[in-house]
Amino acid sequence: MQENLARGLSLVSRAVSSRATLPVLANVLLKTQDGGIRLTATNLEIGISVWVPGKIETEGTMTVPARLITDVVGGLPAGERVDLEMESDDTLLIHAGSYRTRLRGIDAEEFPVIPGAGDQPTTQVSQKGLKRALSEVTFAAASDETRPILTGVLTQFSGEVLTLAAADNYRIAVKTVELMNAVEETSVVIPARSYTELMRVLGDTDDPVDIILAQAKSQVIFKVDTTEVVSRLIDGQFPNYQSVLPTSHSTRALVDRDELLKAVRLTALIASSSANVVRLGFGEEDHPGSIAVNAKADIGDAEGQVEAQLEGDPVTIAFNARYMVEALQNMEAEQLAVELSGPLAPGVLKPVDDPAYVHVIMPVRTPS
């Protein structure tokens, strides 16, 4: 059916390389399997494979340009039956109603081998739980390729706990998730880009996602219903982030996350025209029961007040506005604890109702 094939193609096409070094990497592999078609695409870092139900008259396999077949099938009428037929080794006929399209492909023998999930998962985790954890962590990974290890997410398995940690030079995000079954202690680093694509596949359900670590520990496979996401691993030693996590504080504020996010976003409009710095004043003399959020630049200035429950010493600290906004908008908590140990020490954000998550942001040194 058109809708099933279109959905499968839109999912796998996310893994197609826009700058493929090999022509076949711009293609999607179509293979008859178990009374349906297995669609697969890869850029050699990540591979996505989706099984689509159908009726098979003759077994076969071939590759065709991913973007072209996705657009062709997506443009067919919804609810239409789509017939796929190999007319030769390199030509695919797509026939639906009064529409007929032929696509030239590349022999399937040239397509890279993508490992399948097999039968035995290493462990399982709730789709909803993993999706939320990834949304709170992956954005903190570095985008700069100069230190490849930091473009990944440290993924640690220990007993019935999965710990995810991402960091660049200015922030750290750490989240723990319960596994459905215990697993031996092991750590791998998975590209943040792979996790971003996995999030698109995960549903808001407690149904499990199977996690399979390849024997050689060079790849990891996530199996979600009829979809499989395969990712390479990043070699190297992930920094010891735990040594940077503050263990004490001299100032603590309980604040509404949405209100703080609004204030930072508004002041960031001014901050963006200079060094993108926002200052947060905790327990200032003029505003003892609130956090003062302000920014100054040549173009103007902005200030907002956010009510908070404050404990400890008054302090003013400066942060990069973008890092603050990204941290706050990716949390689901209503109430947030902000913990500080002075104007030049890392700031800690902790959701009040979620002890399994912590986010650390390095402060910005300012002349004042």
C-alpha cells in the first residue's frame, strides 16, 4: 500500500548521504523478505532499515536512487496499491493505478552489508523513556569535529541502569534510564547524529526497543518494531565528566522552568547582537525573592524578573544565552533547581521531579 511504502521510504531516506563518495550510497536497497519488502539505506555512519508488508510474487533485490523513489511514491494517490517489478537487473517499474515510472538503479551486490538485529537483544528499554532521555542529552554533544569523541554520547550499561552523557567544552548533560533487563557493565560512544535519527523512530509508548551490541563492538543496533537503526561507534576515551560535576553549592534557587526560559529567551534577543551573554542575579538587594535576568549590548538592553525560592548567598553569574535556552527548552520539568557555587563556578540545573537528570553549564567571564 502507498502509505506503508511512503512511510518506510521517508524513514530510511534520513540515512542517505547527501555527499556520497560511492554512488550506491545515494540509493535505497529493496529486498523481498518475509512476505514484504525490507528497505535499507546507509551513509556508513548510520543505517536505517524498515520492513514494509506486501505480497511477494517473485523474490528479488536491487537498489534505486533514494530521493527519486521517495518522491515518486510520496506523490502517488493515498490508498493506492503500488506494484514494484524488476524489468532487468538495473530497472525498476513502479506501477500504481494509471501511473507508471521506471527508475534505473545499481546492482545490489555493490550495496554495503548492514548487520541485521538477529534474535537475541543485549537488553531492552522503554521507547518513551529512551526518547525523553535522548532529547535531554544529545543536544549537548559537540558539533565541532576537531575532537570526534565529543560529537558522540557516552552510553554506559551497568546492571539495570543505562547512563547517557554528552559534553562539549562548555556544558555537560547526564541522564540515567532504567533497563528492562540487566546487562553486563560496558561503555560505548554513539554519534549524537545517530541518536537524533533514532529519536524520530521511537514512539511515545512503553513498548520496548531492543538494543544489540555487535560482537566486535564496532556497531550497535536499535530495533523498534519493524524498523532497525544501525550505528557505528566512535573509538576513543570519553572524558571523565564525573570529575567536573559539582558536589556542593552555596546558592540554590527553585524556579518555574517555563518562566525562566521566557526571561532568558527575551534577553537573548539583545545578547545575540554582542557576545551572546546573559547575566543572572540571584537574591540581588533590589529583588531579594527573584532571579534578575539581563543583557546589555550596543543596540540596547533588556531585563526580566523571575520569581524564585532562594537559599544561600546572593550571587550574579553570566552564561552563554544559547546554552541556557537549549538546556531549558529540552527539559520536561515544571520546577527547576539552579545550584551555584560562585560567579566563576559551573552552574547546575536539576529538574525537581527527576533526580536522574543533571545539566552543567560553564559560566562566562565578563569584565564586571
